[in-house]
Amino acid sequence: MAMLLKKVLRVFALVLAVSVSSLQTNALAQSSVLPSGGGKALIDTSDTVILLLDHQTGLFQTVKDIGVAELRSNTVMLAKLATLLKIPVITTASEPNGPNGPLMPEIHQFAPHAVYVPRKGEVNAWDNEDFVKAVRATGKKTLIMAGVWTSVCVMFPALDAKAAGFKVYAVIDASGDPSEMASRVTVARFGQAGVIPTSTNAVLSETHRTWRRPEAAELAKLYALVAPNYAAVMESYAKAQEAARQSK
């Protein structure tokens, strides 16, 4: 089954990629804003760092606003996306040796370039001087944050980073809260503070931008992580193409 899905994804990506060495690819690499003006309001990967905050296995057991399997899958997608597009990643945990547990290992497995910054018990990562120094050392001004809990571990540093002059995105479905109410209130507060709520699918599509790029085949695989039903679409398309070839 895994081999079939891999084949399907590869076929679909090749059909969409068409010409991965096109001039448009080079233009996109040079600037996220195209001559048409497209991309001006979107994420600029060259100015972005992903912050994955307190994705700790103990805390996962308290999450009620999203399924834990979906939360982990979405977080893995962010890690894989960062590796594929060479986006810096910083991880952190307040106290990994306590009841909140260690960080989910998949993050550093799929983003081996990620930098881990331990904290000394601070609930708010932005209270930790080493963490803030690590963020500033990247030279990036756009922060994509996700974590557990959304209402605490994401919201506190997101509000502080926004106040410090950063452009901040909060990936809601790569984060989790103890209740849907907590999550809804947090999203409302994000809106009031100018933090941009988003989803893993939006981050993937926004940073992907075009199928005419050399990473197209690998990007196609990531869509199956954030939208499993999309894999079925690709599978049916590939099967239809195969049937059409056989009928000739």
C-alpha cells in the first residue's frame, strides 16, 4: 500500500510539475513577490523561521480540541516542509523531565537541522533570554509558531513577539488546547493583537506557491499528510491515466 501511494504521488507530482527548471522557479527563489504582485501578502520563506513550542508527549494527553494523531501529523508536516524548503526551526520545552514529558521525537527526526533551546521552567518561551536570542540570531522577521497549549505556550510568545515587531503566524491545527472554548478564545485574542491564525494546509500551500519547482514531487507527498483524502484524489487520477494509456 505504501509503495502504491508513493508511486501515485510521484506520478501526480510529475504531471503537475511539467517543467521544474523553468525561469519562474528562478524568479521565485530570488523573491517571494512576483512581477504580477502575487505573493506580496503571503509568507516569504526567505524571511521565515518556524518555532515549535512544547510539543510534549505528556501535554498531548490533555488536548481536546483536535485529535492527537492529526496534531502530530500536522506537526510532522511542518518539520518536513522546513527541511525541504530550508526554513530554520527552533524547538523548546519548559521542563521536559517533568510530567509534561519530552518533545515528540518526530520533529527532530524530520527536521534534523532544528535547534533545541532548553528553558529553565519559564511557561512563556519569550521569557527565556536564550530562546529570544536564538530567534533573533536567525535574522528572520516572520515567525510561524505552533505548540501545546495554544492558549499558553503559543499565545504568550506570539503576543510578545508581535509586540517586539515580528510578523507572527499561529498554526492552529499544529497546536492543541484542553478545550474548544480555550482555542476559540485564543484565536479571538490573536486577531485583536495582530497575530495571524493559519492552518498547516495554508502554510504548505503558501510556501509552496508553484508546481513548477524542483521540490514538486516531495511537496506533493506533504499534501497527503494534511489532507489524507487528497491522496485518494491523486490515486484515482493516476489510475484513470493508467487506464487511458492501456486502452490505446
